[in-house]
Amino acid sequence: MTVEYGGKSIYGAVLGILMLEARFPRIHGDIGNATTWPFPVQYRVVKGASPDKVVRQDPMVLVDKFINAANELVEAGCDGITTNCGFLALTQERISKAVPVPVATSSLMQIPLVQSLLPPGKKVAVLTISKNTLTMGHLTAAGVPNPEDIPIFGTDNGRAFTRCILDDHESINFEDCRQDMIDSAREIVESDRDIGAIVLECTNMTPYAHDVRKATGLPVFSIYSFVNWFHQGLVPDRFRLELDDPRAGLF
């Protein structure tokens, strides 16, 4: 007889996502659309943490609120915490020290691993929602060893993506956003032939990752790739301990 032990309020949803307080629509593929994920997740909205405050200002002013929300998710049964903004890399150290489970605050944390995958002479580029405010400090906080070597591109001057999300518009033309992403993707490959892969900083960029890949021919890594990898560590797949070979066991 198998004995099971409790200790949680909620079971089967081990990943907790800290959300900014925003009202813009979130399409399939966005981290804030629960149908994006192939597994259950839990959310907590951090009150007062607007996209503008986190991306254009200093998110460390709000770090205690993020810590409180992270601990609420842990109490609710989460075994790992992530966030819905790559700029929250600045909070990685503080949050990870304050909660008892693994924390992955930013898609930017993939950069060192992606760089290690590339051939000599190739480098990772970052595509961000705000090139104007993404600093070397953000990359350093994400664990990037030589942040000055990382080329940064943004959608700042596009039609809709940056403006509508950071200003929290309640209606968005997502085709315009797609075109912004494609334009930025083309800028990346046209500006530097040594770029070998792209990391999408913004968690709202995932729905366009396929378009970026198609426009550049380069591997594209997003919060979706990062969180799926993270979750696999929290809940590894279980495999049958047997062969599918029909001859197995006949001899």
C-alpha cells in the first residue's frame, strides 16, 4: 500500500508565475494566457507593478511585493517561480534568497547556455521590448558573463508592440505587433552576420517566435522555451521501464 504525504494547498500545478498588474489582451502564446502552457500553472498579480514601472523605471522598488507574492505561490503548492517580464532579472538574487524553491525570473537567463551552443565566432543577440532601458545591469543580473558583448535590439520604434504593452492599452492590433517583430528580426540579421541565435527578452514576444525564426533562419529562445525546460526539472516525464520491441522477452 502506497502512503502519500501532504503539505500543500494545491496539487498538480507546481509552477508559479508572478504577473505584472496590466489589462492589455494576452493572446495564446503569451505567458499570461493559461492555455499557452501544456501543464497547469498558478498566477499571482503583483499589485502596483505596472509594465511602465518595471521596464522604464526601477523594479527593485517593488521587490518586496514580488517576494511576498512568490511566497504566497509557494504556500499554495508551487515548487518553482518565474515571472512575466524579462526586466525582472534585476530581482533574481533578492527573490531567490527569500523563497525556498528555485526561481527563474527572466528569459535573459538563457543567454549563457545559448551562447555555449553556438560555433566559435557566433554570438547571441537579445530582442527586447525596450532597448532604451535594458542595461548591462540587467544582463549581469541574469548571469551573462560578458554583457558588453551581447548586441541588443528593440521594438521601441515599431507600430504597436512596445507602445501598446508598456502603456497598457486594452486593445491591440496583433498583426501590427507581428510586423514589429519581423522588422526587428530582419534588422538583427542585416546588422551583424556573426549573430547565431536570438533570445527574446519579453514574455509577450513568444507568439511571434516562429515569425522571428522564419525571418532570420536563426534559433529563437523565449520565455516559453525557458519555462518548459524549467518545468521539466520540477516534474520530469515518467517513462515505461520496458522495451517496445515485440521480440523482447521471447528469449
